[in-house]
Amino acid sequence: MELRALTGADLPALSALCRAGLREPLDDSTLRRLLLAEPDLRPALQLGLWDGTRLVGAALGSLRTTPEGLVGGPRLLLVAPEARGHGYGARLLTLLEERLLEAGVVELRVGRLAPNYLWPGLDPRDTVALCLFERRGYSRAGEAVNMSVDLTARHWWTLDDQLRLAASGWMLRRCTPADHQSLAAWVRAQFGPLWEWEACLALDQEPVSVFIAERDGQIGGFACHSVSGFPGTFGPTGTAEAVRGAGLGRALLLRCLADLRELGFRTAEIGWVGPLAFYSRIAGASVSRVCWFYRKGTH
């Protein structure tokens, strides 16, 4: 077995591994983002375990700066089904942890590593992985909830919705690449660099998957889909504190859901939900996934 860093040239092999080993299908564009569009890309944290020319395991690591300091962990840890039970996952995790510690992390994490993730944390149905992390000294540190929306249930953005918004002076529109500078500056100032990364990634999608609410040339809110998580995942979204309560969050959600339906999605997943009642009331969303966070201190 050979351990080496994964590169763009290894995408076909990584795609085959994910098709064989993941519960949910992963399209090539999402996999490319996961491997190559990492905000703080460190080749030493992109690990592949090879049996000759066959990729039998992978560990993709992340580093994130938090108020507590530098943290890191795997955003993907996967072993081919036929190669499980031989300690390959533990071997990959050990090497990844060593390299994260060398980078200076103060905490090792599973989950809570936004952006550029597939799931907010560990799906407890992946019980083998759950047991591996617990054996290695990780402890539960909270959870995240995802919700799902049936996009076929209704029309999501209507003339009445547009008129209701226009009556208060707001206009909703899809961004264009020309909005990059103003959108990035506004999202960073309002919500920080992680959401800025996701908003800018949405500008590179085809079609662009970020919408803004504007009044008198000023941005009041934004919403994205299909950036972190899988295609068809809604978020992030936010409105400026000064204009909350004006209905912008509702309008941006509905406009994104309409866009996803137009793109052919039958279901939307709302990732890492905070206000469950809001999404249930506005979109009929229901809880569809729970992910657990894990952490391990470095001292």
C-alpha cells in the first residue's frame, strides 16, 4: 500500500471510490470542489491510499480559523467497501491527525468545518466511522439538523410574491459575475469570510446560484444554493440586521426553491438549519437528517 497526496489527476479514481463507498451519489463537479476548491488548500492534507493503481482509501482534511484558534479535521474519510476491516481508515486518520497537529491546530474536529463540506457532521448511520472516532478519543460535541422540502408541492415564486416585495421597495435578482466585488464585501462585512467563500463560489456556478435583495442600490440580504453540501442544498442565507422583519429571508428562500425546481430538482435539502419553525412554516420543510459533531483536544 502506498500513501500519497491526491491531486486533480486523481479525480477519476476518487470518483470511483466515492461511487462505491458513499451512501449518496456524488457528482464530479461536487467532488472537484471538495478536492480542489478548499479555502485553505494544503496538499499534505489530501491523502490517498493506493493498492497499485487502485485507490482504496482517502482522507481529505480541512483547516479553519475560529475565535478559539486553528481547528481541523476530515471533511471526507472513506475506505472502499471491499477493503474495510484491515485498519486502513485508522491509518489514514492517524496520518491526517499528525499533519493537522503539525499545522498547529488546537482542536481536532469531525464536522463544524464549514464551508466546503458534504454534511455538517457525521451521520450516525455511518456507525463504523462513528465507532472509529470514539475509539480514537473523540467525544460528542453537539449536532446539526438538515431539513428537506418537496419541490413538486407548489410553485415557489409567483407574481404575488414579487409584488409584495416591490411594495416595500425591494427588488430580488440573480447575481452576475459583475457583482463579485460588492457581494463579497457585503457578505464578509455582515457574516464573515466563510459565507463570503460560499457566496463567491455560487457566482461561479452555471447558472449563478446566489440571489440578492436590493433597495436603492444597497444589498439587504442574500441566499445561495448548491455551494456547500450536495447540489440542491439551500444555504447559506442572511439579511442585514437593520432590515430583518421585512420579509427578505422568506422571499430569498422561495426564489432559491423556485430556481432549484426549474433546474429539475424534486427535493431541496436545507443544510445546517437554525430556525426549524421558519422553514417548516414557509416551505413545509421537515427534518430529514441529523449529523453529530465530534471533537478531540490536542493537549
